[in-house]
Amino acid sequence: MNGYLLSVIGTVLIAAVITAILPDGKTSAVIKNVTKLACVLAILAPILGFFATGELDGQDENSQTFFSQSVIQTDDRFIKYYCSMRIQATEATLEKELSDQYSASTVVTLTWNLLEEKVDNRYLSEKIQIVRINVVFEEEPSAEVKKAVWEYLTKNYCSEVLIE
């Protein structure tokens, strides 16, 4: 309650100072109306906050935010598109790594899932989880190269590796 009273008093004092130092002219009426509107909004803030937090619907009574993050909607198609582009970039990077380290031309395919982490039914984040790495060699490599590639990918990417 003290914070509310201080904000109302502060808004009224600032509005009074602004209107006192304004020179007479065409814009002074507009500025005076804006300061009056600011005063009215400062007075009505608790009422607006009451309706915005959903206390009438039986929702969280401790929420004091006017604009809640729950109104943000995610675009699932964009997220999936972006994730698939990231996976394609990772596949190209892996192909280049394997080409540089083992002198083997490969085609890498990643199998992935999109994981959502939620706490108390609130959205926190989405992460890409690589489930499997499928490596197809364009030319048949030696058994040592296959084993080295398998060990490298298993160690660094912590997922199932399938070499064909």
C-alpha cells in the first residue's frame, strides 16, 4: 500500500511540476492532458492489475505483473523449421569433421527429438536432442577408420551411432 501511495503522490507531483513550467502555447494543452492521463493511470493501476492477473478467474493471486509472460505464444512451425535447419547445419559440420579427420567422404543423417522442459506447467525451454547419428561412407573404409569414427561420435555426441 505504501508503494502505491508513493507512486500516486510522485506521479501527481511530477505532473504538477511539468504543468507549472510549461510555457503557454498549442502543445501545452496536449501535455497537460497527457499528465492528467498519467495521474489517472497511476490511480487505477491496482484495479487494472487485479483484472490482468486473473484473480477473478481463481488464478495466481500473488502475481503482480500487468503483462504476464503467459500471453506469449510460440510459433511451433517456426521452431520446428529452425530446429531442422540447425540439424542440417550440424550434419554438414559433422561431414566436414569426418572428412578432415579421417579423409573419408560421408553422408551424415541425424535423428532428433524436440524436448520441452516445463516446471509447474509453465513453458521454460525447448532443446534439440540428437537420438541417433547415421553415417554412410561413400567408399568402403577400413575397419580401423569405422571404429575410430564410431568412437569419436559416441564420445563427443553421446548418442547412438550407426555406421553403414
